[in-house]
Amino acid sequence: MKKIIIVSSLTLTLFASDGYVPLSNLSDEQKQEYNFINKSNLINLEKNNTYEKVENIQKEEEIQTFEEKIPEVKKEPITTDKEFVKEYKKQNILKDEKKENSTFFAKDFSVTPKISYSYLTVDGYYPHKVKPEDRKNIVIPELLIRYKNHILKYEQIRVNTYFEKVIIDDNDFDMKTSWRKLAYLYQYNENMNFGLAYNFYKSDMNVYYNGFTIPFKEREKFASAEVNFKNQENNLLAEYGVSYGKSNEIDYSYEYYLTLGYKLLDNDKLIFNAGYKNKTINIDDLKFKYEGPVIGISSTF
């Protein structure tokens, strides 16, 4: 507190006295003499306030450009060999047509072989006579060729039978039968086809009578009409059909069948089936019936 009062009094005294000179009015020598500044801290403004003259700098520098002269290339007119183009187009069109034709042909054309096994019963009927009967295991081959809506179907049965004690005085006879059929069918829709068939029935019989062998032969050719149906659901396929024929020598002939198949593959390539089949022919009041259960397998190519 005393120091503040002394400093204040001293300041007032100095301002009040006539000999007071402000520090800013003193020269550097006087400031140095009264120890207000240190000589070593003095800066020679004249020496330091000198600047080197800098030449004017061009803001825009001249940029040297190089022009590269590209030689002009003369474009020669393209000449098109019309014959070459024509031949090239022709060859490619032919290739496309061949591909399309082969695709359509593969789609429209198919071959279906079928093999069936049957435990066949062969019965012979003659008015007022003993009914002969024999059972045989046989294989029935079939072949179906389809092009678009047109179908060729071939089928054959061959069976050898022997009948005991059916002739007068308990004599025997045997019979070798071959029944071939070639049919043309028109596919009306996916579930039905119909057409005509050519049948060739051949039978060779031997009657054994009192130690003698008496041969008999039958050769019959006749036409028949037939219709076939099929229905399918998922992998199950039902097929059934009938046929009927006659001629001057044949009183009648008929056939019917029913099979139920299972598609082992979704695209109808392989089908396993089972069912029942009957083929009957009547010649001069002598009737032979070939019937029995069948199981088979078919494949389409």
C-alpha cells in the first residue's frame, strides 16, 4: 500500500514539474544514456530496410506448341465380292435349314420297340366236341414307327401247342401258329388313333391217329379295322383297344387288350406295362383263342 502511494506521488510530481520530457521524445542516444534501451538490441533500420530490385515477372509465359503433321491415309474403297456374299449366305441358310429340319424331324419321327411276355392259353372250340387247351410262355414283339400323325405298327405271335386226347379214340394233335399283323393308324388326337390292318394267319397242324400222322394247313389273309385309346395321369399310362376283321374264308376275327403302364422316365422314353390280351379267330366253325396276361417294356427313340 505504501509503494502504491509513493509511485503515485512520484508520478504526479514528475507531471507537475516543468522539466518532464516524455520517453517518446528522447533520442536513441539519450535512451541509451539513461539506460532505457540496450545498445545491442538496436536495429539499423537504414541497413535492414533495403530491398533488392526484382525484375518484372511475366504473368503469361510463352508456351511453345508443337504441331505434328499426320500424313493423310487415303482410304481405298472396299470392294464387296457379291458372289462370295451370295454363296456365304446360301451356305449359312442351308445350315440353318438343316438344323431346323433335323430338329423338326427328330420331334415328328419316333420308333418304339416293345417286348411283351405272356402266359398264353390256346383254346380250340368245335361244336359238340371236346375243348382242347394248352398253355405256353411266349414272347410277343411289337414295333411302332410314327411320323407326325401317321403310325405303322407291326405285331407277331408265334406259339407251338400240343393237345392230348382230343381227337376220336383219344388221339392227339399239335399245332404251330403264327399270326402277323401290319397296321396303318392315324393319330386323331393325343388319346386316340384308328386305322386298318393286314393280317396273315398261318397254322400247321398234325393229327396223330392210330400211329399215323395226318397234316393240316391253314393260310388266311384278311383285313381288320382297329381303334386304340390311351389315357395318362402323371407317370401312369392306360392303353386299350379293339379290332375286328373277316373275309370269305374267315367267319370273324377280333382282338382286345388292356394294359396299365408306368413311365420310368418323364419323357416317355421307357415304360413298363402289364395287362391282359385276347386274339380270337374262327375258321369254318373251328375257333382258336389266344389269350392271357402280359407284361412288357417299351422304349421310344
